[in-house]
Amino acid sequence: MMHEAYSGELDRYFTLWRLCQAMYENWSKTYGFSCNETLVINFIAKSSFCTQKHISDGLQISKQTVNMILKRFEKEGYVELSVNDMDKRSKFIRLTEKGSKASAQIISDLLNIEIESVKEMGIDKFRKMNDAQEEYIRLFNKYADTDF
């Protein structure tokens, strides 16, 4: 009986997690981006130093996915890649003017939606949600012997 209660809440958690992912994915599509592309362009915009590895590690997205996104962004004129003189195997990534404009618009529009949502929810409730998520991640890693 106890397992059923836990199992039910875990099912609810996974459903909400997927709905949240789908929510951001669908929102990103209104700008012609995937959710990962939105994350990457915003990550680059907020970074003073940026390489593919930096993006991959910072966002927990595979290097292959980041590489695919960067190729598209370079082709469409959102980013420029330049050789890293200290490590010829990696390239520095920076936004072009077009990429900066797109990122600024996306960041602004998304932040407005998120802030209004958090305001209506209440910052204390939102903070508790984040605290609970952080604790769940810590405990999961503890029992799974991993560290993310």
C-alpha cells in the first residue's frame, strides 16, 4: 500500500516534468527554435567565454546536440565561430548582431512570462518548489551513486 502512494506521486512527477518540457518546447517553436536551441542561444548570450564544451557542460546537453545546433546557428547567421589559439581543437562562439537581437527578444519575452507566472504563484511557493526539486536531485544522486 505504501509503494502505491509513492508510485502514484512519482508518476505525477514524471507527467509534470514532461509537461514542463513540452511547455518550453512549444513556446520555443513560436520563435522557430527547439527548446535546446533556445537554451543554447541564451547560454551564449549570457557567457563572456563560450566553447562547445562549455555549453555542453553548462546545459547538460550532449556535445553532438550542441554541435548540431551550432552548425544551424552558424548557417543562419546567429553565431560566429573562431579558432581558440590556446586549443586549436575547440572554437570560441559568439553571437552575431542577428543572434544578439534574437536572444534579447527571446530572453525578454520568456522572462516576462516566467515572472508573471511566479508572481501569480507566489515567490515563497516557487522557492519551496525549487528547494524540493533540489533536495530530490540530491537524494536521487545519493541513492544512485551519481553526481549531476
